[in-house]
Amino acid sequence: MTDESTVKKNFLTEEIEADFASGRYTGKILTRFPPEPNGYLHIGHAKAICIDFGLAQQYGGGTNLRMDDTNPSKEEQEYIDAIQDDIHWLGFKWANLLYASDYFQQLYDWAVALIKADLAYVDDQTPDQMRANRGTLTEPGTNSPFRDRTVEENLDLFERMKNGEFPDGTRVLRAKIDMANPNLVMRDPTMYRIMHAHHPRTGDKWCIYPMYDYAHGQSDWLEGITHSLCSLEFKNNRELYEWFIDRIAEVCGHPEGVPHKTRQIEFARGNISYMITSKRKLLKLITDGVVAGWDDPRMPTIRGMRRRGFTPGSIKRFWEEAGVAKRENLLEFAKLESFLRDELNKVAQRRMAVIDPIKVIITNYPEGQVEMMTVVNNPEDESAGTRQVPFSRELYIERDDYMPNANRKFFRLTEGREVRLRSGYWIKCVEAIKDADDNVIELHCTYDPLTKGGSNPPADEEGKVRKVKGTLHWVSAEHAIDAEVRLYEHLFTKPKAEDGELMDNINPDSLKTVTGKIEPSLADFNAGDPIQFERLGYFTPDTTSTPEKLVFNRTVTLKDSWAKQQSK
RNA sequence: UGGCCUGUAGUUCAAUUGGCGGAACGUCUGAUUCUGAUUCAGAAGGUUGAAGGUUCAAGUCCUUCCAGGCCAGCCA
């Protein structure tokens, strides 16, 4: 079937392999990814995508992308387009692009056949009455007073529903199953509701629309899907999923005589600490102005993460390594970051950028002199080559890289201590200049001309070589350009973002915008290009960045054991 | 007081289907390092939710209990 050593095993692969081993399916695996186009795809959808597309790929089959467009009151073309774009960006290709609305006529014909078989009826109850008569978790429901209408009357009413004779919400078509079933989903579920809404695909052709339960299983069946993999919350619906397919098979048969019935298997959705994946709540973050939109780099949407600088590879690897099971889970965001850094480390070009600048004046360096320093672009990838970076008398370094009266554990600059400027020179701090309010505004240092390029100085008469513990990044003040740098942190303050009131858990510091001094060559990158600001983290130009006004998003910080030690 | 599902290191998953409980991420050491990064080496971390039972042998099978999740939309 496939090279099984490449397939990470889980209960889904076990079931799939058993289904082919037992002869239930003889052809190739065919899965489907059925997003509802009522919002943008997020990291949770990415899990489903990795499973639906990834598994089919591993077993040599295909995946249909099917827009689940059964509710035109919430769905829009904008989302239909964005979903396709996001899936492509993740690197997956679908076998067929389909729409649940492709089957509206077939579904309608089947509904008529089910009415004729006395398996469906038109109910005139109000939503409130239906709810009251559904019973509760512990009590059975009661039959609708309209349940025993004649087939003729049902046929007539349903056709008139379709013809638009009744206002929204006045009638529904229901399956006639069992109002006492312990599974509430089976208590005469609604198949069609009246909705005079314009549909992005079918326009105004229909004013009745099928419910998810009446559309999904049959769509799978029509397409010959072998495995319909979905999240756990649909477990209860599986009984109904199969009921519709079985009844239709009995009453009508499959239009193309497809022999097999689709197998629905449910898995647990993946939750990630400090993130949420509820479309409703994501939308609220936007409408409340907490974030700027669906593609805000703090959003867990594919678009937001893409803009932030995440790579498709890291997202896919994250879900592969996470595995699939049926228990509630909360994956650590740190795990995602780990795979992100792992990939970025290999591909990101290194540059120097100072995001909290303090000026350094090298008092013994000739005024007006500029030297070009050769700097390696990516030590992990020799083919990335080198670049020339200007060095001069006045530089900027990171404010954090100086500390007055620092002890020996601080490897950076303090009075009397020497450090290396990466690929520059070794410098020694002589004096910190303060303003009237005692704030350090400038550091006066001296440099050692024998350390050009950052290299070690020659040994002294006794054969000893001076050493430095710290290496700092820097930019030449005269040559540096300004850039807006956006520093992101978790959007929420709690790992379980929804613990308590979501809006009380918003991290006020999720976005900090600073003006940095950056290497001139940083103007040459495009949105999405992975860059490492040395010693700070991975960054990428924002989609709004222009040559006149450069804007960078921090994708993720570098690991920082010094900061961790300090915070203890 | 309904039906269904799930409980294995801090987290997410494995455990050849009844045969010595592992990995990844995280944590902590140490080495290396022109990024306090990377890389490398190592360590700690488990009453397998609990109690009984079957068996030579139980994470795995049986019983009971406990905890958590999903379901009462004309949403998906």
C-alpha cells in the first residue's frame, strides 16, 4: 500500500489499514476536508488539513476540498477564496474542488423520496415548540402534532416550501426517526429549513437549505469518500450520518452504484496553550478591536501566522509530531515554537538590528573613518555567502548589553570590561555618560585595532591570549536606518485562554512597537522572508512594509537562557 | 438522576494487541561556540485515575468507583 515506515501510527492509521486489509475498501483512500466558508482557517483547521490531506497522501490516495456551504446566512465568497489560498500555502493539493451546494438538487430529490417512504415530514411547530417537545437529556421527547401527516400533504407542503410560499422559520422538514432515542441527534432531526437568502454559488435558486446532518454524509457518499475524518463533537451525529445513507441506499440506491459506505471516524481537535480556535471568539477579538483583523500577526489564523513569519513546514511538523488521539488536550505553544526555530535556524539569513538602542562612541577610533566588515549571512548555510557591513566611530548597541557595576556572570559591557562586537572589533567600556536625570545616554569605549573582524588579538609576550565572554550585535549610527519593529507576545495571559472570562485574559503587552536601528541591507527583504536579527529572534517584513517605511514582525524570539536565569 | 467518549512523565503521544513502560517538546547539568543561539553529551521526571478480580504474567481483559469531555440550533 505504501512505505509504512514513513507513516506515523495512530488509531486512525490503524483503522484505515484494517479497512483495506479486511476488504471493506478495495480502491484507493479518498478523504475530504469540508470547511464552512464563514471565516478564515486557523491552526486548528491546520490539524484537520494535515490529517485529511496527509493521511490520504501517505496511503497514495486523494482528498477532496469541499466547501460546506449549506448556510448562506453566514457564508461568503471572500472566505471561499481565502480557504483555498491558505491550503495552498500550507502545501497541499486537493483532488477535486467541490461544494455541498453541488448536491442541492440531489439532496432535494432524496428528501422527496424519503417523504414518499414515510421517513420524513413537514413540521409546523415553532422553534420553541420543537425545543420543548425534544425532551431533555434524561427524558424522552414527544411527537410533533404534525408527525402523522399524510405523504401527499407532506409532499405538497415540502414543494411549497421549496417554491417560497412560506416565510423563513415557519416550517421545517424533519426525518421521522424516534423522539425517545437516548441520542438527541436522532429525535426527528431537522433536514431542511426555510431561508430566503442569497447563496454565493446558487444565488436565489433555493429558499430552503439542507442542514449539515442531511448534507454531509450524502456528500461523502456521492463522492465515494472512504474515510470521513472529523472531530469528536460529531460522534453523536454519526448515528444519523449513517441513518440517512442507509435509508437513501434502501429507498433509492446510489446514483452511480457506488458500493461502499463512507466510514466516519472522529478524533480530538488540538488545543494550544495561549491560543483559541473558536471562530466566534476570534471574530469577537476583531469586532472588539483587540486585534486588527483576521490576518493580525497575533491571530492563530493561517493568515495571521503567515504574516507573523511562521512557516508551513513548522506547522505541519508540529501536527505530525503532536499525533492524533481521542482525548482532550492542550498542546504547549513552546512545542510549536521549537519546530519553528528549528526550521528558521536553517534557512534564516542573519542580520544585525538594535531594537532598544544606546549609543557607543569609540573614542580612539578615527573620526570620519568607515571600514567595511565581512559578515557571514548564515553560519548554518555556507551557500548564503557573506555581506559587507559598515563600521564607524559611533555605533548603536542594545541597551540591555550594558549594565553598571555588573558581576562576573554578566558577559556583556560594564565599566572596564571588554567584549567582542560581532565581526567588528573588540571594545572596552571606559565610561557611561549620564544625563541630568541619571539615565545612561552614551557609552564611551576604546577599541583594539588588532581585533579587526572580531578576531582574537595576538598573544602577549608570555604567550597568553586575552579572551572575552560576550559578543554583541551592533550597527553603525551613521549608516543604520530606522525601522518599525513589532514585538509580539502571547495574545492571552493564561495557558488555557478560555479559563474564566476570555476578555479578562487578554495580554495588554501582546504587541509592543519600537523603532529600531537596523543594518541597511535589511531593506532588501520581502514579506515572509525569514531573517534572524542576531541574538534577538526571527523576524520577517510585514505585509505593509515599504522601502520608505520598513516594518518588521518578530516571529519568535531566540531561546535566551540568560533572560530565563534573570527571571528566577 | 440519559447516551456516547476519554484517563500512561510537566505537555503531547507510543508501547509489536496479555510479555522488562519509551519518544518528542519542556526542565536541569556539562562540553563546544565570534549569536548566553545552534550543535553535542548527560540527568531528573511514572503507584499507567482508584479499588477489586481473571492470569505464570495486566497500561492492555472483567467489575465497580472517581475525574474530565460531547450532545437538548431551523449552526457546523
